[in-house]
Amino acid sequence: MEPHRGPVCLNNHWLTRNVRVIRSMPTRVEAFVLERYAGGRSLREIAELTDRSFSAVRNILDKHGVRRRAAGALRQCSGG
């Protein structure tokens, strides 16, 4: 029997069986988390946007040495 060669579903996303695609996914998620947090989003908002747990988002920030804001901290606003 020949192995399955079609797309696979990973975290509700259909991917082709390409190792580079699968390996780059965490990198893109981490970049998204870092950008959104720097832009003022809360951990909970980012967790919801990325379909990750609060802890997973916090761990990404810790991994990259990002200093977290205090709970309930005001978001940065643009404009004035």
C-alpha cells in the first residue's frame, strides 16, 4: 500500500506534505505573536487570534526575552 501523498490537516489548516512548510509554521506564529504584542494586543487576544493557549503565547514571549506588561496594563494608542 502506498503512503498518503495528499494534503494533511494540521491545527485546522490544510497543508501539503512539505517539511519546510510545517517547520516554518511555528516561526510565522512566533513572529505574529511578537508583532501583535509589541503593537499592544493582550496575551489573551493573541491566544484567541492564533488558536493557542494563553500559556503558549506567554512561553513564546519568554523564549524571545520579551518583557511582559503588567496585568490590566493600558494599551498603547496611536494618534493623539
